[in-house]
Amino acid sequence: MTALKVNGRTHEVTAPDDAPLLYVLRNDLKFNGPKYGCGLSQCGACTVIIDGQAVRSCVTSVGSVVGQEITTLEGLGDINAPHKLQKAFIDEQAAQCGYCMNGMIMRSKVLLDNNPKPTDGEIRQALDGNLCRCGAHNRVVRAVLRASQEA
Amino acid sequence: MTIKTNRRELLKGAGSLVLAFEIPGAGEAFAQTAPAAPGAAPAAPAAAPAAPPLPGSLRNNPKVGSWLKIEAEGRVHLLVGKVELGQGILTAVSQLCADELEIDMKRLRITSGDTRLVPNEGTTAGSFSMPDCGTAVRAVSADARKILLDLAAQKLGVEADKLTINDGTIRAPDGKQTSYWELVTGQEFAVDATGKAPLKPASARKYVGKSVIRLDIPPKATGGQIWIQDLRPAGMVHGRVVRPPQYDAKLLSVDAASVEKLPGVLKVVRDGRFLGVIAEREEQAINAAAALRRASKWELPKEAPSSDTINDWLLAQKTKDVVIKDQAKPATATSAGTIEATFKRPFVMHASIGPSTAIGTLGDDGTMTVQTHSQSVFETGAAIAQMLGVDKAKVHMQHVQGSACYGHNGADDAAADAALLARAYPGKPVRIQWSRNDEHKWEPYNSAMLIKTKAEVDAKGDIVNWQFDLWSTAHGTRPGNNAGNLLPARHLEKPFAMPVPVNGGPPNYSADRNAIALYDFPGHKVTTHFIETFAARVSSTRGLGAYSNVFAIESFIDELAARAKADPLEFRLRHLKDERGRAVLQKAAEAFGWSKWEKKAGRGRGIAFARYKNLAAFTAIALEVEVNPSTGKIRVLRAVAANDSGDVVSPDGVKNQIEGGLIQSLSWTLKEGVRYDASGVRSEDWTSYPILTFTEVPPVEVVLIDRPGTPFLGTGEASQGPTSAALANAVFDAVGVRVRELPLTPARVKAAISA
């Protein structure tokens, strides 16, 4: 039995220590936010925040994050009370398919926590390791800029 | 006028009862088509009247009730065969339906892509969703509104044209009122659509023409359960398939017993060279699949085509040659010179960010239910039934959204994988998700192509004769009711043979899509050299041959403009009569600032244009680049697109498609080419197959020409072709070299500069 702190709550999970955090979050705890994209830490779709850092959950073992504060997309806000980044992504329609959106929002959350008023260039640098295949990049940048302008 | 309401129980849905009613005489349009014999099944279409075909997908699905149901609690249920691929279609058709029915969009719920519930609209592809589905939904909603108004007129004793509708509530001048829900809740529209009910004029539209928030984006932004990946039916187990190392590799041996002992493994499946595992937990299935791969021995083919020699391979194959345009040069046109060029492009992959996923469940009654993100649930379901050797009624396909789809990717094969594993493990939902490696190596690619162009010009440099010859393998190997088109079916002990591919003919074309230039050349000949064999697995990818053909046409015309010392925009307009084509070119140039642009060292501008398929949306793209002459590296500084998609339902939806397509095409054109040889596909992840990233994406401006009241012209693939040529043309303008082989990598550009 492993105790995982996710979105401010402690969850008991029965999973081998070497199981990737992504599958435990998705399958054991039924979070939809983090997505499987590559399993290789190359695309960013699986990003979660652990102790303030954007982390690729597909290559993070569950045993290595026991006791740490894990935040998923669901931990930011929900459809009725979205976080300012989630709201900005909705308002800017910052997606075509939206499969990468979890990673975009989670990486941007860490960016804004460290740099509340980033420039266009700083946003692009921060998101350069998050892949989008649909070409929604400029919408994503606009969404992050919009969120940074909200209080 | 009498209403005969026939309250027979006809269909039972999830807890709801649907009844049919017939309305002979409820509006003269229905008088001839409505009466159904008592007891006749409601789904049986009425005798087809000898009339012009119904609009869009109504042609094959005329029954109003197969599209629309008035449900309890003030709801309206819209059922469509086209599916959401990230293109926003479900939102767009909701806008159309809500406007024509005069209801709030919130009242709508939509079912799409369920083979037991929705009208069969074929494949969601080819930029046909708006022309087919959008047109049908608009017309059928207008028909339903007219039926409801006529019913209300009868109930309220007032002429229909005196009634007003507000959000489904119908009012008479004297204050009496009723509503759609009072009139027909739970009853089915058992009449055929007419396609003749008056449509809302642009001035009376509430949603159409406005950019509403797409229905799927709020749940996607907040972790809602909306993706196929998010389905977790009770008892679900996890499957994985182990593919051969190379397309034609032979399985020599496999030690399944060693894998069956691994933690959580429920079953190892072997059928010919189809290998799979089923395990309790997902990571256990992944580990078991890796172990199964290690425990299997394969023989690679001694020889196989290689991406390094694809251009020679294309020209060496036996071809089926078809002249698709043959307009002889008039005797009066005099030639003062002949110019030739050859254009090449490699295989390019769809490379969705989310790998293909499906869930299969074999039920007690023998029904195979498959949740899938296939574009073609009906045809793929029939192909799966053939693979399983069961009646197609025993395969129930349900579309659930997957990561964006740009054509025939791994979705259908994953559905077949799930069905094969579920058959081997009855009673439990078996979920399969391809690995990144599977997706990169096994999806069908967009075919490599080679194009030879030849033009004769007169003394002024104007084109008097144009010849275009293209070589390509197939662009369409979709399931199409045939198990031989499903990847795993070809790997079974009793393999299904892949059918010989065919090239799609006019008017859409396939390899030769957009091979006929829209320009008015005095002489014009286009020949397709179609190759029926394969150098790599291929199928429909956004734009099919249009990407390559427009690259060649619009690069070559730029070369001819330069030779004639003409402005590339002016030279195009000189050869183009089509008014809407001219309009997008001029609009793109205006938004770009073409006429006041000033040349700087290392910088260049390029423009290109096409009407997708010569019958869908018009798109012109202008962009500016900076080329580093010492490294050959291209930086795209900005891009502008002008688009005419006819009547625009969602301006932001159209812009999103055009902008997204432009950026994706930049990625293809700057970076992409699948590498493979006899050992298999070498482009197996994002490191070995890089795509454009945030710091490389330029600002993009999209300007629309809206034409309310005109037909919807498909948008989704319209920017792929023009982008590639606009880029090559801008590079030529920047550094004076013409690169005719894609992608435009730094090494290739540098070599051209040094040559």
C-alpha cells in the first residue's frame, strides 16, 4: 500500500513501486488530466506538478514520489470553477484536438508561478519541450499571456 | 388537415421510449412521402420520389427521425454519422441545428459515430464534414421546424405563418402557445426530409457565423472524461500487441510460456505473426509485451525498399498511367522556350500526439462492441466482422474522441487489435493503447511522390503549354469493409490479403488531387503514374496528393514568374480567371503587405494558392522567411492565410483549421521525412522524427472571406499544399536558390546555396 498526496488529498494505492506514476494516476486514481503520449519524456502530454516542478509522469516511478505534493490538471480547477489558465485556454480556444492541453496548462502553471508576467518569447521557451501536432501553438501562447494578465 | 398519431412502441433506448407518428397532409411536402403502412418499420425509407437528390448526407439517410429526436425535459437529440476529430464539427452542426430549430444550443445533446444509432455518413474525411453533415443537419432541422410549426398550427387553430418560435416555444398572436416538447416528446419523425424547407436568412441567425465556445474544449481543459483514453468500463483489462520488427518479417519462434508467468499476465495471444498480451494492470501489459518481444525470433527480409533510394524506386515501378487532363496547345500559341523541373517529397506521418486506442468487449450474446476513434465506424466495423468471421450486425462500433486525426492513422487497426484480444478473452473489456513506437512505425504514411513539370512560354514569359506528370503510391487503403485493409488481419495464421489499391478518380482525385492546376493555361496536360505496390505502408493523410501537387505547381509557376521577371502575385493573376481564386490571392497579399514589402538581405517572401480539390475551400498563403546562408537554416518570420470556405458557420473554427494546417504543413515542409530500410522503420519516436516546436512556430494571421448563403466548402485540408510552396518560394526570394526536394532541411538549403 502506497500513500500518494494528490491534489491535496492522500490516496492509498496498491501498485508496485516501479509502476509509472502516469498509470497509477490514470488507472488507480482515475484522473483524466495527465495523458499518455510517448512514455519517453519527449512530448509532455503526461505532465503533472510535483513540489512546484513540472514533471513527466510517464517516466516517474510511483515509489519515487511518496510523500510529495502531486498536482494534476484536476487539482487546478474544474469545469464550474476553472483555474485562470484553464479559463484562458477555453476563452482563447487554445486547442484543435486538445490532447496536449494538459501538458500545456501544467507546464504554464509552473512558468507563471515562477514568472508571473512572461513575454511571448519566454512562454515559447518554456513550452518548447511540449509537443503539439495540430498547430495550436499560437493559441496556447495567447492563452498563457491572457492568464498572466488576470489577477 | 388531420393528424394520425400512431402510438406504437418501436424502439427502446436507454430508459426511454420512442414512438413514431405520421403526418399525412401536415404540409403538402409530406403528402406524398409520409404515409407508411400501419405496422411498417419506421426505419424503412418511403418510396423515393423522382426528385433532385436531397442535400448532403440526407441523400443516403432521408428519414428526419434518424437525425433528430424531440426528447423529454426540453431536450433535442441530434444524431450524426460524422465524428469529432478535433476539427470542431460537432459544435458547428450544433450551431446549424439550433439556428434552424430556433432553440438554445444548451438544449442539444449529440450522438455521433455509433453504428447502432446514427445515420451512416461514411468516413469523416476529405473536408466533407460541413458539405455532407453540415448541409444535412441544416436542411433536416429546417424540415423538423416546419413539421413542428404545422403541428402547432393545427393544435392552436392558427395559420403556421402567424406563429413565432422562441427557443422551442411556439406562440400565436392571441397569446396561445405550445412547445416542441408538448407537441411530440418521445415520438419519432417518421417522414423523409424534403430539403425544401426555407432556411434561416443570415439576418435571423443567432449562432451561425459566430465563434461559439467549442463544446469539447471546457471538459478537455479541466480533466473531464471525454477521450477514449478516459473510458474505464468495469472489469477492464489491458492489452498490448507486439508487432513484427519490419513489415514483412517472419516469426520464427516465440516463447509464450515465459511471458505467461509474468506478474498480472492473464493471457498471451498468438495467431500467426499477430502477438498480443492481456494483463490486469497497464504497466504489466507493457512489461509483458516487452518480454514477449524479447522472447520472439524474427527473420527480416533480405531486401526491402529504403527511404534513401525512394526517388529511384518511384520511377522504377510499373505504373498505371492515366491522363486526367489533356488540353492541346492552340495552334496560335507560340513557344519561345521550354522549362522543366522535378519535385520530390518523402513519406510523412500523421504522428498524432495521442497513440491509437480502442476497447473491445465480446458480450455473452456474441456481440463484439468496440469503442474506437476510427473515422469510418461503419466500414471498419464491417471489416472487423469479416476478420472475426461473424455477421456485421454482431459488431457494434462506438466512436469516442481520440487525439487529433489527420487521416487514416492507427485508429482502425487498434480497433481490430482490441477485437482480436477481446475475442481471446471474452466477457471483459480489453483496452489497447499503441506505444509511441507502434504509432510511429506502423501507421500508414502519406505517400512519397515525384513530379515532373514542363512548361513552354512565349516571348513575354507567359505560359502557353503546361505538362505535369506525377508518380505516387496509394493514398487510400482505408478499411472499406475489407479485413485485408486491417493491419492485424494481415498478420493472422490465415491472413487476409491486402486488396490491390486503387487511385481515387474525379472529381476529388487521390494521388492526383489538385494535380490539375486551376490556372488557365492554353495547353494543359496532366498524367498520373500510379504505383500499385508499396515502399512503405501508406494511406490517406491530410490533403492526400494535394500537398505534393500544389507544392510542385506553385513552386514551378514561381520559377516561371522569376524567369519572366514578373511579380509572383501579378504573374499568377495573369494566368487565373477564377474570381474567388483571385480574391483570396489578393486578400492574402493585402494582409501580408505585399505591395509595400521591402527586400532585406537574407529575407524573402513567398506566396502560393490552391482551391482544395478544385472544388472545396480557396486558400492563399503568403509568408516571410529569413535564411542563414552559412547554415541553410530557415526561420519563418510570419505567415498570412486568406481563406474562402463559402458560408462560414464558425469563423474561429475555420481560422483554427487553416492556422493549424499551415503550421503542420510548415513542420512537414521544414523537417519531416520517414526513414526506413530492410531493418524496419527508423523514425520511431519524437527524437528520430522531430516536428516543429513552439520556438519555431511563426505568428500566423488568418483572414476570411465569408459568403453567407453559398455552399459550405470543406476547410480542414486547405492550407497543406499552399504552405509548402509559399515556403519554398520565400526561400528562393531570400537566397536565390530553388529547392525542389522536401523537406527543406538546413543541409539541403545549404547544399543548394553552395552549388
